[in-house]
Amino acid sequence: MPSPFPLFLNFPDEILIRVRQNLTHHSDSKSWRLVCKDFHRIDLLSRKSLRVRRIEFLLSLIAKFENIDELDLSICSRISNGTVSIFEVFASSRLRSLILKRSAGLNYLGLETLMRACTGLEMVDMSYSWRFGDREAAAVSNCEGLKEVRLDKCLGVTDVGLARIVVGCGRLERLSLKWCLQVSDLGVELLCKKCFHLKLLDLSYLKVTNESLRSVSSLPKLEILVIAGCLSVDNHGLQYLEHGCPFLKELDISRCDGISSYGLTSILRGHDSLEQLDAGYCFPELSTDSLYSLKNLKCLKVIRLDGTQLSSTFFNAISVHCEYLMELGLSKCKGVTDANIIQLISRCISLKVLNLTCCHSITDAAICKTASSCQKLMSLKLESCNMITERSLNQLGLYCSSLEELDLTDCCGVNDKGLECLSRCSQLLCLKLGLCTNITDKGLIKIGLNCKRIHELDLYRCLGIGDAGLEALSSGCKKLMKLNLSYCNKLTDRGMEHIGHLEELCNLEIRGLHNVTSVGLTAVAAGCKRLVDLDMKQCQNVDDSGFWALASYAHNLQQLNVGSCAVSDVGLCMMMGNLTCLQDAKLVNLNKVSVRGFELALRTCCLWIKKVKLHASLRFMLSSEILEILNAWGCKIRWD
């Protein structure tokens, strides 16, 4: 059969590979592969990253995609010391990045195997692996070529483990230690003495003091420093940075209670080439000296000052001296008025991201002026700005054709007419309308007809939305991946049948939908095969037949909340035993499930489950044997 695209097939592989690499959405990539054998071959050649759900398929996938350099096993629930021996079978020296987030079943023995097999690794991500400690850090240090290591919330890592990585990985350029609570000033000091090439360092929420900042100031190539939530750091620490880190471009000091605007002034004074500053929830207001220092930041592109008291002087300084500003975060700031915003955007016309969450004084005047002046705007957050009406949405629809994200949560002035105006923003990817009680199916139909690229839609407690609105979404918004319909009480099984046509849907919240039964849940499970996260708490009319449907169809589910549902022992056991990708399950207030039912259900899933939430009363009813089994397999139990 002749190819339907003979012109394309005359292009060399290099051109076709570049075309394929521009297709970022899953459905577009799938369509490309299905065109013809040559396009399928190009797909195999161009694929650089691979995310694996089942370890048993790894060998065949690696053999098929020959040019993979990034492997993501974070959703592979069965990864363990035994299964990683598979890496010794194939030549894995071409791998550059390995993502092992939440790998509770993997300890130092398995990591040693991985590091020996993957000799070319440059990046390892072990974030949220709560069993990762010093011995595991020592295993990672055997990979000398590492340039990036992420250890977010690896609570077992101490200064000893950090020292092993520092000594073994001398080429390290990027290191994240967020929430590694046992790392102290001593570990940071050794890090800064050994890793001269560091460009990014994240010490968020560590118990470090000013001594760590003294050490950090000696890093000659540091460009990005994050110390959010470091409560023992104060102004004196920032003074060390004033004359250090000459190439610093991005700084995050948010939620550092010990820092005042005086400390901010000192670091701004020494780094006039700063491009990004996050100082949210640090100090009540900016001092005169800080405002003066802002005038020297000619390169500033991003500034976030959430929760700060701001004056008209601040807005004047930003508008005059930071005309290249691209992002401004003013969430929950006091002193944000229409006049101040209008003054700001009169010169900052390159603004692309604006966060005005909970700025209650903002009205249509400011938003209309922003829309007409900042026509490159891509993200606008207006949560709880109750004076916003359809007039603002009309201006956004007229001027902001590039708008991709809009948050109108709890904006009671938004109505169907406003959604009709907004539907002209055809590039919208994320739209949040939670608690907008004045919208109905009429407005949602307009969104469904015109905003076909939308990926995320939040309709939390939109009480006027019914099945007709979901029908429009299912026919128009085929790329929808995340949908929140919690407490939209008019929805029925008919609406769930429409949801079942959204094949790309990954995340669905349907809490408290009392008119939805097992029939509707079956339609969702059968149609949304890519569903990863499902929250159906308080769906009290869904019985065992609905959970059997989940067990039969929803094989990719990773997170599930079935609290207060009508499932029985049999339904729970079948579901938990069949969903082999499930990592996080909330099983609270299941009144029809017996203690024996919980025991059997937890036994069926103990090999892959990583987190489970149970009612506190079960702590004393479940056998010590099942609790020990879950702990041995790396599962954390949360008691409600």
C-alpha cells in the first residue's frame, strides 16, 4: 500500500526526528506512530526518555527504544533489589538519567547493582524514598560521573551519607536536599569545600544555620540557591552571601521567618544581576532600603513577594526599573490596588505570569488594563478576587490570545456570559472555576466548543453544572487530563458515561456525587484506561460491581481514595489485588468492610502498595503479622 505522506518520506531521518520531537502530547505521539511504518521507525529512533510502569516489560522496551538516555521507574511499584538485576543483562552505559522516586523497596544492595551497571549516569533522583539513608547514599557515590543528585525528603540521610556523595561525586553541579532533616551545617560545609562546580543547591526546610550560608558563599559557580523554610537562618547569614556567589541568578528565601527586609537589602546590594527572587512570607513589609536596592536589579525577570505589605512606592520602583519583568507573584499581599497594578503594567508590558490570589481589592479596572497592555500574558491567577466580572473576561478574550492558565476559583462574579467571552482564548490549557456558583452548562458548552487544547479543568462545587456540560467537554476537549467534579450534585451516571470518552484523562475527582452509581463508575473505568489518580470519597451509591469494574479496567491506577464508599470485603479484596500499579490508597470509613476483609485486602497488595490510610481504630484490630509484612515491603500506614 503506498504511503499517504510520500513528501514526508523523502525527508532525511534527521528532519523527521526533529518534527517528531516537537510532538509533546501523548495522543499526538500515538497518532504519529500509527501513520505508517516509517513514522513508527522514526519514533523508535527519536525517543530519549522512557517511563516504565511494569518492571517485567523493561527488557523488551529497552531493546525497542535504542536511544533512551533517561529512564523513569518512579511509578514502577515492584522495583526491588531482586528486580534491578535486570540491568546487568543489557548494556546500560548509555543511560544518563535515572529516576527512582518513592522506591521504598530498594536499598543499598540494589543501588550498588544499579550503579555498577549504569556507568554513564549523570543524574539520579531518589526523592521521597523514605528508606534511603547513609548506606544508600554510599552506594550512589560509586557513580563518579554524577552531575545531579536529588534527595528530597530522604529522611535517613545524615552528614555521613552526604559526605560519601560529596567525596565520590566531585563533578556534582546540581544537588537537592529538600527536607533532609538530619543534614546539618557540618555536611554543608564539607559539600562546599569539595564540590566547586555546584550551580544549583536546594537546602529547603533544613535545620541549618548562618554557618551554612557562610560556607555556601564560597561557591564560585553557584547560580541557583533555595533556602525556603530554613527557620534558623537570619539577616547575618544573608550578609555572608552579599560578597559571595558572584554568578547568583536565582534566590529563594521564602518562609524564612528570621529574615527581614534588612537582610534582603544586603543580598540585593551584592547581586545586581539577579534574575529571579522569591521572598514570599518572609517579612511583613519592604523597607525603604530594599525598595532602593530593587532599582539596581535591571535583569530581574521573576519576583514573588506573597504575603507582604506593599506600597505604591514598590510598584513605582518595579515599573520604572524592572521593565523586563516576566513574572510577578503577589498572592495574599496587602496594599495591592487597581491603581498600583495599572501603574505597574504601564511599563512592564512583557509580563507573562501574574498571581493576584486573594488580592480582594482588585476589580475589573485593573484586569482590563492588564489584558490590553500585557497581551503576551500566559498565566493569570485571580482566586477569591470577588469583584471580577464578565467585563474582565471579555477583555482577556479580546487581547490575551496566548493565555494558557487562568484561575478564577471562588470568583462569584463569573457567569455564563463571562465563560462565553473567555472561550475566545483558544490556547487555554488550565482553567479553574471551583466555587463559581453562577456558571451552568450553558457557559461550559462554550468552553467545550472552543477551548480544545485544555488539559486541566476544575469545577469543584459548581452546583449549576450537569450532564449536558460534560457532554460538551467530552466531545470538544479530547486532551483533558485532569478534571475535578467534586460535589457537583446534579451529575448522574449519564455524565460519567460522557467522561468515559476522555481517553487521555489521568486524574479525576468525583467526591460526594450521590447520584452516581456503579453504572457510571464502570463507564469511567472502561473508557479512561490512562486513569492514574481517582478520588471518589463519599460516592455512597457505588457498590461492589463498580469496584469490580475498577479491578478489571483501571490497571494504571496509582492513587485511589474510596473513603465512605459502599464497598464490601469481596469488592475491596478483588480491587486491591488486581490494581498492581496502586501505590497510595485511602480506605477510611468503609463500614461494610470487616477487619478480616481489611487483612485480606492488604495481603493481596503488600508487594506494591507504598502508602495506605486507615481508620485509627484498626491500629489495634489488625494483626501484628500484616503490619510487619507491610512495613517489610516499605509501606507506610497513616492512621486517620
